[in-house]
Amino acid sequence: MEKKDLDLWNPVLETMPLEDLRKLQFHKFKRIFTHAYTNSPFYREKLDAVGVKPDDIRTPKDLQKVPITSKEELRPAQENKEPPLYGQLLAVPPDEVCRYHQTTGTTGTPVRYADTWEDWEWYSENWAYCMYSRGFRSSDRIYVPFPYHLFLAFWGGHYGAEKVGAEVIPGGSTSTEQRVREMRDLKCTAMMCTPTYALRLAEKAKEIGIDPRREIPVNKIFCAGEPGASIPATKRRIEDTWDAKVYDHLGATEAPLWAFECKAQRGLHLNEAMDLVEILNPETYEPVEPGEIGTAVITTLDRYAMPSIRFDLKDMVKLSADPEPCKCGRTWRMLEGGIIGRRDHITKIRGVLFAPPSVEQAIRGLPELGDEYEIVLHKKDDQEEILVKAEILPEYQQDAEKIKEKAIRELRNATQLRCEVEFHPFGSLPRYEVKAKRFKDLRKK
């Protein structure tokens, strides 16, 4: 494969005037689009079906001619197709593949992903940009508290941390208790994990008599995999528990690290050096205006083994309308907060749109309740209902009825719906180490 003209670790990209950045993005889009059409049987068949070829993309407006891609299209393109594992999605010779990962499978059969060595350098560079923006330096000792296995994100975090010169300690296959002790004994200054597991580690530390605020010198927590780190109540709870700054980022196996929060914490920067990010109306796929909510559609500009061309993540986000540039000096567009909700989880209940993160904001904002909760949508006498299961802290058990009334009130304010609340003994709801599965829709059942 020819050498790509990647602009890696170039601070000019982060502060580049928007007009120049758009020209660079369009140049890279045409390059990856041509590569995908030429080398990926999946994209060639998809584009031929609508009569779009590389020569048809002459101006940025022509991007609208390129059809949207969804995950539902990817699975059948791999199943029982050649070459093995990757099927029609692979756009390089199989012997150029040096990395294997797969999606988590939370919304269906996992999609297998291949990366070349050059792709992997691009991906770890994404993380290096992100980590440097929030103050990670060679003086940091970063703990990653779980086995990475086939999960893409924290492999990238590991290599990105090395690129900025930080020391990396992989938590590996050990218990939560042992990880807490290692972070204390090894004097770790930062860690990378899901928001759920940041709270679980702190809970375990307290169970074994370790004060995470005073005995573990972690001052930066890098979160991924869930929306919690951009939900104010959850971010505040993690920061208060650890006495550390919490930073969010958005990514997926199909579109790695496409937005991140810098040290200024005014929102999330779109990673415009590495991706073409479109925020579109989910019905018309027309661009939304700043201040409006839309679905994130991503083109990975320098990932060649398995490109994502206008891939709809189905993550609903809000493009910032704030005209003031970020204090960090980056010119890239920003999102207000993180993911508002996934389109396959946002649903109508009694005529009102319901997004699960609104429940997280309400529950995590109540200091009398523990960190864990569950949301169950069900039918009761043909009426759609929301049941929220939560844990009340033991010291507040005697005031359970008053706290339940308070929880119902806060949930109504957050969701505009009445929710049933069910308290469970502290420690009885499931605990998770990577992505939590707190949302259950039982209405069809």
C-alpha cells in the first residue's frame, strides 16, 4: 500500500483555520472514498447500486450523494463471505492485517474489525491527541483496570499513552480489590475505565478500608464506553469520590475516538483532524444547525483496512452554538455534553420521548442512593410504564419512603414522565467492569 500523507502529531491541525481544515478534510474524504470504492467489495456494490463513483465527488456538497452506512449492513457482508472473518468489508490484502478487534455485540452479532499497522498508528495517534489535550504527560503513571481482550478502546488508550510518554500499567486479569491495592501501592496518577467501573472501584476501596481520595493519588480519570462522564451528576459523583478530574470521550469500533473533552471542559471537541463528522437530522440526513440535536455520521479519514464511509452511529448529540472559541486554542467544532441517547434506546412512553441518560442524571444526583440502578420498560394493564430500580444507602434506610417520593419527583423533572421507583438492598443490583447493561425494554415480551 502506498504511504498515506498523514499529518500526525501536528499541532497546526488543532489550531488550523476552519477554511483550510475543510479543504484538508475534503481531500482526505476523496482519497478514502476512492480507496473504499476500488478495494472494498461491500462499498463498491453499495455505491454502484445508487450510481455514485469517485469522479462524482467534486465539491463538499457532493458528499450528500454518498449513501449512509449502518451497522445492520455490515453483519451480512461478513457472514460466510470471503476472505474469512472480514468478508466483503476488507479493503486491503489479508496479509496486511496486523490487528483484530470486534464490536461488543450489545446490539447484535459482533462485527469483526481489521487494522493494518498504518491504521493502528493512526488510531493510537487519535488517542495521543486526546490525552495530551487533557494534561497527560510523561510524569503520569496510568492504570487500566481490566483485560483489554477484543475491546478496541483501551488498547488504543494504552498505545496513545505511550506516545505521550506516560507509563502504562495494565490491570489485567485480577480482582477489583487487587486493582485498588495496586493503584495505591504503585502510586498511580491516572486511570482509564468506564464511568461505571470508576464508581465500582471506589465502592470496593471503601469496602476494604481504603480512602480513594487520600490513599490513591489518581488525579485524572479518562472515561469511555458509556455516556456517564458527560452526565453532570455522574461526573460530579466520580470526581467527588476520587478527588480527580473526569474526562469524557466518544468513540466506537467502527469510528474510534471521534470526539473528546479537553482540559478546559467546555464540551467535547469533534476530532476533525482524523474524521469527517456530520451531525445530521436522523430522518432526512440533512445537516442540522448549531444548537440542534442530530445523529452522528462519521467517515474515518485514514483507516484503510476497513473504512467507515458516512457511518451512522445512531448516537444523538447536540452541536454547540457557542460562538466563543475554546480556551485551549483548538478550532474544531464542539458538542454540548456527550451522547444524549442512542436512537435504538430513545423511545416514546405515553407520547413523551424518553432517553435513559435522563434517569442517570436524576438517580446519581441523589446522595442518599448508591451508584447502581436499572431501568425497566414494561406494560401494566396495557399502559406503558417505567420502573427504576435503585439502591438506598444503609444509613438512609429509615427514611426510605421520603427518599422514594423525592426520587419520583426528580425523575419526573428529568424525564417529564412518572416513573415507578423500587428500592433494593445495597449491593444487590448487578455490578459491571466494562459497559453496564442497565436498560431493559420488556414491552414486547
